[in-house]
Amino acid sequence: MCLGRSSCFFCFGGTIFCYKSGTVSELKVLITREQIAEKVKELGAQITRDFAGQSVILVGVLKGAAVFLGDLARQVQLDSTFDFIGVSSYGNRPSPTHELKHGWDSTGEVRVTKDVDQSMEGKNVILVEDILDTGLTLTFLKKLILAHKPKAFKIAALLDKPSRRKLPIEGDYVGFKIPDEFVVGYGLDYAERYRNLPDVCVIPRQ
Ligand code: IMP
Ligand code: MG
């Protein structure tokens, strides 16, 4: 499946290969789709228990959390609604002009590109994020949502890279703690690609 002019991925004999700028490298599967499905089921059951008899708003952080939110929501057996918030974090995303070998540290500047559509006041809000890395994005979003005065505020993150943390923030529902590697798939991207890979894979550093 070709995803662009200079980069694509394909599966051969169960291994995923990434073709980029004339070279082929292997994408190592870090977390399989089966492991993800099992974990998402556990997280959904935990949320269902914690908020039994109440309703929740699941707020996904665009775009990376879209896949996780879709699966998690179907494991949450509560009255629930969805919302989405968009942010751009300068400097912490690799792009064709910011290669992985130079790292992907955030400058700390987070900007809202799409705000939530409904009031969060007095509601049970679960912020759903793909990955907790330096913590800058979620610290910013937590402050923003707490200003709405929700009844409860929780963070669900599929992945957590604790060794990269710059601000002291933790998830309430965390899927997997992973080492300091750049990962893609299951919603996570590298320069907007690979979001549709069903497994979480490690991108090799060049
Ligand atoms: P933080 O503000 O440093 O915690 O960064 C969180 C955001 O950085 C996530 O929502 C992701 O969009 C992005 N990010 C951090 N690490 C990775 C990664 O390994 N792969 C893809 N995106 C990542
Ligand atoms: Mg994100």
C-alpha cells in the first residue's frame, strides 16, 4: 500500500517493511493488535467499573487518539458521548524536514487547533490520548479542561514513555509503558503516515 511519493509500507511474510527515500527498513512490531485489543478491553472494563451508573464524555486528542478512542469507546459500557480536541505542539513531531535522528523534543509550545464542542461543566471527562511522552501536551490540556469545572477528570493513554517525562503528569488508564523509541501505528504517525497500521511498530532511527 503506497502512502506517498517517497514513502510506503508493505507486509511480506508477516514482517512490515517501510520504503523511504530509496531504502527499505524493517518496522519492528512492538505491540501486536491482539495485545492492544486485550488491553483496550481491560481499560474499558476499568472505566465501566469506575463510573458505574454515570455518564462520561470521551474527549479524543486529534489525530493520534482517533483509533484508540474508537476501540475504547466500544468497551465502555456506559452512557457516553464523544468530543475531540485538536492541538499542535511545535517541535515535538518529526517531519520530512526534522528527521528522527535529531530527536523530537517539544519546545513546550502547545496551541489549540480545534476546541471541544460541548460544555464540560459538571461532567465526567475522560481525555483520550495516543501517547504520554514529555507530558507537555496533556499538562496543557488538563489545565484547559479543568477550567471548565468538570465533575471528574481522567486521562486514558494507550502508551506511556515515562523516561521522556518533563512535567509530572500521569495517566489514570494506561495501556503500555514503552521505552524511548519512536513508534507508529494504531493512530500514531510519522509525518502523518502509518496511522492505519494495526500494530504499534518502532521506526528505526536513521
Ligand atoms: P508530549 O506533549 O511530549 O507528551 O507529546 C505527546 C504527543 O507527541 C503525542 O500526542 C503524539 O502526537 C506525539 N508523540 C510523542 N511520541 C511519539 C511517538 O513515539 N510516535 C508518534 N507520536 C509521538
Ligand atoms: Mg497526539
